[in-house]
Amino acid sequence: MTEETGLQAVELAFREAARLGYRTVKFKYAGGEPTLNFSTVIRIAGAAQVLSRETGISLEGVVLSNGFSLPDRMIPWLVQTNTQLMISLDGLGMYQDVQRQRPGGKPTFRYVLRTLDRLDRFGLKPRISITVSRHNLPGLPDVLRFVLERGYPFHLNFFRENPFAQDAASMSIPPEDLIIGMLAGYQVVEQCLPEQPLLGALLDRVRLDIPHNRPCGAAQSYMIVQPGGSVTLCQMSDERVGDLQMRNPMDAIRRRRDGLLNPMVYDRGRCGQCFWQYACAGGCPLLTFRTYGRYDHPSPYCSVYQALIPEVLRLEGKRLLRNEVRSGR
Ligand code: SF4
């Protein structure tokens, strides 16, 4: 992305936020790999800070990185600008290497570990994003132990088939296997209960801390600006809505009646009667459509959510009780 395109995107986002009455704008600097274009990120983020001050709309920023390598100047910049860093780490050793590779199939784990060690020396704890697939599920307990022992905030995602994933068919997991693998990971969480609340961390797309009736902001309050300036709906889809010259892109995004839709949970078939509807909201709509050819249907991971949500609540309960004991109450 050029600086010019990035600055146009920032202006458009604040203009739309002001027009629609939003109080916060969140920018995710993602790719590709944003650390490879870090000078542009700095300038875009600087422009966003200026507009935030001018408009009174608060600003959040997060850099999503594969963690292979961070420019030296990036670490103090993240601290000074209060920008979050999220690093993808899907496993230790071969479990990371099989899922995330450098060009030519080269392994990546040692590079990510080197980055984490560098960040540790600055006292900077990135958020760790763990994407669970068939390839790395057996290594989930070990990577969770690593993350918990180092005190990183983290969250778990399930791999979702998408047009950009290589070898997608071999990465999907049958729900029964996924439940067993996740429970093995939860045992480690129970042994090393963290400081961070678990209600939004342990289960893909599920938030037990914030009641919600859609699983994400796609087609509602979210847009992707591609490097060339196209506006799309979701990073998992290449559906184009327009470009940065559009006058009111959020109106165009919300008024569409075909392509990617994101219905409320009440319009997702039996989700409307589900006890967990405000925690789960039906799961990723795009995955549901790709699986069943319709949006008014529960997630293909429904049985996983139903099996694991009570476990997440139990673990959070144990964490809170542990904190009570520690504080002597
Ligand atoms: S658990 Fe299943 S039925 Fe309940 S909201 Fe989620 S996808 Fe829908």
C-alpha cells in the first residue's frame, strides 16, 4: 500500500465514523506483512492520531504480524503510540513450521521465538493469536503452556477455509476431533490459570464477556482497504464493494442484499432459540455459507461451541476463585 492510499483510507474511516456517530475507530495494520512496509504504517497511524484529536473520536491500533522479523525502531514506536502488536504463533517447533512457512517452505518457529525474546527484553507483551487446524491441534497444549508461562495475552481461532489459504482441505478438523483437542488444551489452561479473563480468549468467535447479536462487524461496521485502494468486506473474502473514492461506503456495505451477508443471530435458524446465542451469535457467516450454501443456519462448529462454552465458563470461574484466594478475600 502506498502512503497516499493509506492516508485516503484513514480520512475515509474518520469521515464515515463521524457521519454515523461512532465513538471509536480501530485500525488493523495487516497484510501480507505490515512490518515489511513499516514506514507507511508509521505515517498512516500518525495521520489517524491527528484526526482522532481533531474529531474527538477515540483511536485504537493493532499491527498483525507473523513475527518473523520486526524492525528495531518498531518496538519503541509500539510503546509510545500505545499500538497493540498481535503475533501469530500456532505451535512450538514443527507445529508452527508446518502451518506457517517462509517462501520456499522454510521453517518459521525460531524466527518468531527470536522476536518474542527481543520483545521480552523491552517488557513488551504482544497478543498471541493461535489458529487451530488439523496440522497443529496435537501441539495445542504445548503452545498454550508456553504462552501462559510467559504471560502473553492470547486468543484461539479455528482455521476457516478461504480463497487465500493453501492446502485448505487438509487443515479442516472434524468437530469431534476438535473438541477432544481443545479439551486437551484447556487442561493446560486449568493448570496455569492466567491473569487475563478467559471469556473471550478460549473459543473461536465466542465472547462470553460482551453480549452480541452478530459474530463480527463484517457487512456492518467493518471494511478492508486493499493495497490498491479497493474496499472489500472481510479479509476472508475478495468481494469488492467499491474503492476509496466512494462517498458513503458504509451505506453501500450495509445495504447490499447479496454476496456476503451477516444476519443477526435471530435470523440464523435454530440459533434464535439457542441458550448461548448472545455469546456465540452463530459463528462466522462466511464459513456457514461456504459449508451449507445459506446464511440462515448455525455454524458448522455449532457442536464444538455447545460442548466447549460450558468449559470456558468453568475455567473462568476457577480463575476468579483463584484470584479471590490470592487477594485473601
Ligand atoms: S451454539 Fe450453535 S445454535 Fe447456538 S448460537 Fe452458536 S451456532 Fe447457533
